[in-house]
Amino acid sequence: MKRSYQVEKPAINIYYNKDFVDASFFRELVWGIEEEGVPYRLETKSEKSSLELSYQGAQESNLGVGIGIGSDNLMILHYIKLKKDTPLFKVKLHCNDSVMRTLGANAARLVKGIPFKTLEDKEDNIKIDKNEDNSNIDIKSIVAEVVARLTRA
């Protein structure tokens, strides 16, 4: 008696909306994952939101990592243990190739449990950190507070 068991291969899920995005736009993302030696699965979905696609991808991945690319022209990297509205990384779809490749590598590094690469857009000379809005941070006041605390000690 033969039994057939279907076991899904562990992979990072990359979900995208084919109506708005052509898979050729994010080939660098896939190459970044491949360079780290982690398998991935590309799948088209009807959902339009990159956030929804990334969250769904993470939830349905055996590795707990999903990337979503939707009509909002964003690539979002999500992790299964994070809340839906707090993804790990967000980058624009039409960014520098090195940023896309680094995002893919970071997805794979999340699976492997090793430190992330820094996302830098060399063309625009912009450093992209985790999904944080740093526009309202006053560096001078933070440094002043740290110096004041250190001098009191």
C-alpha cells in the first residue's frame, strides 16, 4: 500500500499583484535571496496592497517570511512574529537595483538568523533603515541628553 504525502518545500513567499507589477521588475530581489541560498516561491495574488501581500506571505510560509509587491509600488518584507501593521522593511519598487538585492538578501538572512545588510540607495545617497520614520527625530537633542546623563554619572 502506497501513501502519498504532500509536503510543501520551505520557502520565502513572494506574493505580487500581476495586474500592477511585472515579475521582471524585481529580479534583483530574487537574486539577493538566491545568493544567500534560501529557497523562494513566486506567486501572483489578486490582493493589491503590498502590506496585505507581505503579511499573507509570511503567514503562509513555512519559514515565516513573506515579501509583498502590490499596486502601491512598494516592496514590503514581513515576518510571521510581527504585527500586521509593523513590517520589517519597506522600499519603493522602482528603487536602485542594489537596494532590491539587499532586501532579498535580508529576507534570506532573517531565515538564517544572521545580521541584516544595510539598505543603501547609492544613486540617491540615502540609507534606508528598518521600517521607521526618522523624519521627526532631533539628533542634537538626543546627543545632548546622552552627554548630560554621562556627565551626571
